[in-house]
Amino acid sequence: MVFFKLSKLIIMMMFMSGVLSFCMFRNHILNVLFSLEYLVVTVFFVFYLYLLMMGYDLYYILIYLVFSVCEGALGLGVLVNMICMHGNDYLSSFFILSW
């Protein structure tokens, strides 16, 4: 029981630090991708603890990990494409492209 109370505190700290890093370091796309991946790990931890408490199979975690890896690969593809086209990874130059 103490473990689950402690895990709730750890989850809250992980989520708040992920959101804070997402808001503070939004100049470069790579920093934004790191923050989003950290939030994905936080959601993975929540999902894992929920499945353990309820006694469900852990196959759902594998499906979640597949989708999160695809999301990370897509983000890295956007990053590489932007660096090849513009020479930097500033998020502000990404918004100039939409004009």
C-alpha cells in the first residue's frame, strides 16, 4: 500500500517536471521531442501500475510501446528533414514555413 502511495507521488513529480521542461525548453525541436518522450515514459509508468493493480495482462503495454516508438521515429524524421532543409532545428523557423 505504501508503494502505491509513493508511486502516485513519483508519477505526479514526473508529469509536472515533464510539462515544465516542455514549457521552458521550447526553442529547439530536439528539446521538445525529449520532453514529449519523457511524458510518454510517464504515461507508460502509469499504465503499467494500473495494469498491475487491476491484474490485467501486460500485452497492452507492448501495443503502447509500439505506438510510442512510431511517434518518436516520426518526430526524428521531422527533425532530420528540417535540419536538411533549413540548417537548424529552431521551432520558430518551423512556424515560418506555414506562411
